[in-house]
Amino acid sequence: MFAYADPVRMLGVPAEVARTEFAVVDLETTGFSPARGDRIVEIGVVRMRGTGEVLREWTTLLDPGRSVGASHVHRITAADVVGAPRFAQIARELAGLLADAVVVAHNASFEQRFLEAEFVAAGLAPPMLPALCTMRLAKASGLPLADHKLGTCCAHFGLTFPDAHAALADARVTARLLPLLLAGLGTRRLGLPVPPARAPERLPAPVLKPRRGFAPVV
């Protein structure tokens, strides 16, 4: 589902960072393994330009159709997801949010596994998307970090990181981190292994249920 862009060797379709749109994604899940039945319980997306300008925010809780899992981590309870949509109900709108953009996530392989599984479960082919992983970028930059967790990377750059493990909050701080990492690598152009996906046919917007206190502001 994710084909990772090359920020160094410029292999593939060239894209100017400043003129490229990015869709920064974060997920909260019931556990670590979709192969074992874990599901997404919250999605946050920040659509931005490579300059750092935020264009749109989008978020919703999801009914996973099972236990919400580790509430002590993501602070989402069974009561919170009552009335929330299932993934299948928001899948096409989400695909539209990820279209015409480079998808970004921190430890993106985690998001990739869950999104692939959810699209398949919804009866849809997972879209093929150009992507960047900010964890990989942090490792490539050679920053003097104890580890490459999102909080550690943010602390290095002096970025405040409140409300960790709320999907929109994590997507917001990852969106702030991305331009700093690309600038540190001297990256002004990317090589995209695949072109950005086309937006699907527009359908009526689903009813979303943002986490309390995390309604999109853009």
C-alpha cells in the first residue's frame, strides 16, 4: 500500500517538497496485530503543504466491532465508540484524503499494516500511495537521539507533544516534525516511486465522531 519516497537519491517521479501536498496519518488501535484481529479505533489526518502550511484536519473514532483494547494507552473507552462509524463507512472518504498527496506517518509500517487490513475487510483494494516515514527520516538524518520514537524526535526539536496517543494530536505533531527532518537532510525534492493516487468518486460524507476535545480546527 505504501511505496516509500526517496529523499536522497531522487529515484522515481520528481516532486518539489514545497509544492507537494502531504497527508500525515496517525492511528490508534486495539492492539499491535491486525493479523490477530486488532482493529483501528481512531484515525487522525493532517493535510499540509511541504512548506508546513496546514490545509485541512480530519479525525474520527471508529467502532472496531470488538473490545477497544488498551484504554490505559489510548484513553478510548467502549462508551466513546458508541455511535462511531465502522471503517467501511469512512473508507472512501479516507481514500480521498490520502489522494493527490504523499502519505506520512511515524513508524509508517504500523499504519500500513492496519490500513491494508481495514481496506481489505471493507471489500476495497488498498490504494497504492507514495509515502514517507518520519522515523526513517530521523534515522537517516543521524540525529544524536537515544531512540527514534516520536516523543524523542519532538523533544530534540523542542516541539511540545501534548496528548500523546490521540490520533489527531499525534498527526499534528508529526506534521510539524516533517519539514524539520526534510530540512535537516537538505531535501528540497523527492523521488516518488509511484505517482499520488487519484481521488475516488465522491460519495456522501459519512457521519464522523471525533474524540471529545479533538475536533478539527481547519
